[in-house]
Amino acid sequence: MDISVNGLMERSEGAKNGTNGHAVSDPASKQINEKLEQITKYLLQENENKQQVIKEQRLEIEKLNNEINEKAAIVAELKEQLSQSAQHTEGHRQLINKLLNDIEHFQSDIEWYKRTYERRSIWGVLKDKLTKRN
């Protein structure tokens, strides 16, 4: 029963205890309250479990993000090394082509000297022999 004094409502003892006027010893009420408490405990436990799972997954995500960042840094470093290697390879290719060209010129020079020396030696020998006879 509610009593009003100066516009303020006061609840009766039954309403304060949450029994809605039913006796506390009512077995159906006790059973419902026990079931509600079990459901509440279950939901709280589920909530804690899910919070723990969320926390673990958040840590896993942070770990994976760190690994991604580390691997991205490694990939960037490897790309830089690849670029430098490509530049060195191009430089070496140009140097090798120059050296091959130089070798080809030297071989041509050697062939020219051989031909010239052989001619000189034959003509030189004949000339010396002819000049000595005279």
C-alpha cells in the first residue's frame, strides 16, 4: 500500500522488498528468483568470457599489426637493396661491354702488329741480303 504525505509517495514493505505483495515463502517466487539469479550469473560469466576473448583478440591484432609493420619495413629495405643491385648490375654490364670492346680493339692491334712484323721481317731480311751483296 502506498501512502502519500505532502505529495511524496512511500512504498509499503512488500514493495520495498520486491515481493509485490506476494509472500517471500511462496515457492514459485523463490524458484523464479533463483532462475533469474542463475540467468544473471550466467550472463555475467558470459560477459566476462567475451570481454576476455575481446582483450585476447585485441592483443593478437596488435601483435599482428606489429608483425605487418616489421615485414613492411623489411620489404622496403629489400626493395631498396634490389634497386641498388639493379643499378650495380647495369654499371657492371656497361663496364663488361667496354672491356669486351677494348679486348676486341687490342686483338685487332695485335693482328695488325703480327702482319706488319711478318712483312717487315720478310722484306727486312731480303733487303738486308740484297744490300749486303752489293
